[in-house]
Amino acid sequence: MDNIFSFADELGPLKVIHIHEPAIGLKGVLVVDNVARGPSIGGLRMAPDVTTEECVRLARAMTFKNSAAGLPHGGGKAVLVGDPKMPLQQKETLIRAMACALREVEQYIFAPDMGTNEECMAWVQDEIGRAVALPREVGGIPLDEIGATGWGLSHVVDESLKFCDFDIRDARIAVQGFGAVGKHVTNFLCQDGAIPVAVSDSKGTIYNPDGLDVKKLIALKEEGKSVTEYTDGEKHSQDAIIDIECDIWIPAARPDVIHEDNVHRLNTKLVVEGANIPITYGAEKVLHKNGILCVPDFIANAGGVICAAMEYQGATESAALAAIEEKLRRNTLEVLHTAERDQVLPRDASLAMARKRIDRAMSFRRWNIF
């Protein structure tokens, strides 16, 4: 990013910190966007191609997500450059070093994200004592293990269907990104009667119009294999998941997978955003114009951060799951009713709701820096 200030506005970002230690290959960025509602919670994302710009955008998404979810936390994000599948000892060294470099930034609480997990958060906790989504063995609620984000998405789908002309039973679903979020939401929706016809990961897409066996797919991923090794289906490219005809399409991987140049390829009735910023605003406008309901990321995928925030406050796993269901059902209905009434995009209705809460919190602060 040539000019970080080109992304600055009245909300933030408050801090942008670059970390670089060539001796161990450490290169990362922290963005603390807005802390008017409290210290920021946001995931540590690890990938070879993460950028400052991506981090800034994700941190802002967390500001809106935490506000919409009614949490006493602001938004932040950290990114670490590297292959998450690197040798475990090397990964541990980088994450521990990243945590140590940010020890004094008490406005940021580490959480897992793409490329990191509960074990990574245990390393952070050991170094600086400021992480959530910890393993059970150290008193945490392992949100990836229990599928907190997927659990929330399943309830968002259920409420969204009240605005659609079909039911969950026998609804065909396609999930782009069959990882920590994708596998859980697929499993939860299958329990409600949905039929997964396509899933994808970084290696490709597997498709069967008669349905895929979600338990076999999860078993493959737990063995470290790709969904393309599933034998009862057609193998396609990673990008082919966009073209699959379905009733519900769930992006659960990287940002900007759907944009103005490929949105016309989607053949679905409902999109529920399981990933952060997976669809550009322009593409969401096209979906809205074409009568395809699209529930935005910071409403739909807030289950993970709700779970993390409740862990931070000392809540139990059952209390966290109940809170996820209650908050996401309520927010989904409020946003979609507003969007329908005012004839606006669900994202615009969501932003208005979240922004109102942030502005109110900021009005109580002398400065939004502590």
C-alpha cells in the first residue's frame, strides 16, 4: 500500500504497525481500526500473499462485525506473511515472535483466522497472555473445533430463508472453501436437510448433483487431504465452484472471490458470506439487482468473534453457543426487514445499524485512542 492515509476516515484506522525481523523471516502487519467500544478483537491471518491493504479492510470489517454483534470490542486484524503449512516449529517461532513484537499493544486481542488455530493462540497466550479461542486444556473455548462460525451461519441461513421461496430441506448448497468454517456450516445445514452438491478448497472443486457425503469430506480434510480426493464426484478447478447451480452459495475462504467481472456466473438464490469481505460491493449490487439475496459478512459470520468475546469474559461453551444463535438470528431479521422495507442492499442496512452503535460509543470518548 503506497499511502495508508488514503484508507483513513473518521473511524480509523487508529494504528497500523509493521513488524519485520529478517533474521527469522518475520514480516507482518497489525491494524487496530477503532476501539471506541473497547479493545479490538480480530484474527491473526497467515498466508504467503497477505497485504497491508487486506489487513486494513479486514480490520474495518471487524469494527462493524463487533459493533453489529453488540460486543464491547472494537475491530482489529493482524496478518503474517508465510505458508501456514510450513514446518510446525518454524510456524511457532514466527507466531511467538509476532506476539512478542505486539506485547505492548493492549488494544489488540489475538484470535485465530485463516492459517492459524487454537494451538497458535496458545503460543500467543504463553508469550503475552492476550489471546482468545484457546484450547480446552488452558481454559478456552476452541471455536474452530466446535464450529462456532459455522453454527452461526446455519442460523443466519434459517432466518434468511424467511425471505426466500424455498426451504432448507433438499436445498442444494455449494461451499467455496471447505476449511474450518466451510466444513462446519455444511455439516450443520446437512443436519437440517440440505444437500451439498459442491465444495472446494485450494486444490479444486468436487461436484455431485445427487449430493456429497459431508462426513467423508470432513474425514479427508482431517487427514490433511484435499476434497478433490473424494471419489464419488466430478473434479473441477478451484474456480469452477462459482458456476455450480445451487440454492445456497456460501463463500468461506479468501477476500474478493466474487467481483464485478465474475458475479454473473453465480447461479443461486441465496448467498450467505462465511468469509470476510468475500464479495465486492459492486458485485453485491449486481446480486441485489438480479433478485439474489446476499447476507453480508459481518452479520453472517460473527459467530466466531462472539464466541471469542464470551470466552474473554469467562463464559461457558454452552452460553457462547446460545448467544451466537440469539444474536445472529435477531440481527439477520433486523437487517433483512430493514433492507426489504427501505429497498436497500442488506449491506447498506447492516452498515447503518453498526455505524449508529459505533458513533454512539465514540460520542462518549474524549479521544478514541485509549
